[in-house]
Amino acid sequence: MTNKTSGFGIGELGQAPESSPLDKLEAEHLQPQPRGERMKCDCGHWYLRKLVMSTSSGSSCPDCYDRMEDAW
């Protein structure tokens, strides 16, 4: 059997594939992302800071904001 290094993988069994810069980027992309900062709204719920909405009566989560809007 010959030591084939290209083609259909014949003779390459057990060898580690070469990594490329693209493989490293893909591995970084697949890592879990940080959850983000949470804060307690004036409505009493905990929400991600970037999703909190500002109202005339203070801060509110999107769910409570929708309920307040429906009450008007």
C-alpha cells in the first residue's frame, strides 16, 4: 500500500488533518457566547440590559411595556 497524501483519503487513516486559519475562526465562532449583563427593571422582572425599555414611569421589560401600552 502506498502512502497517498491526496485524493479520497486512502492511506491517510490515522493522520491528523492540517488546520487552517479558517478552521480556527470557525472554532472561535462555535464557542458559547457570554450571556450579557442583566438588570432588574422597575416592573420587578430581570432582563438583559440591552432589551430594557425606558418609559416615563421608569424602566420596563418588553412584556410589561406591551401591557402598559395596551392599557392606554
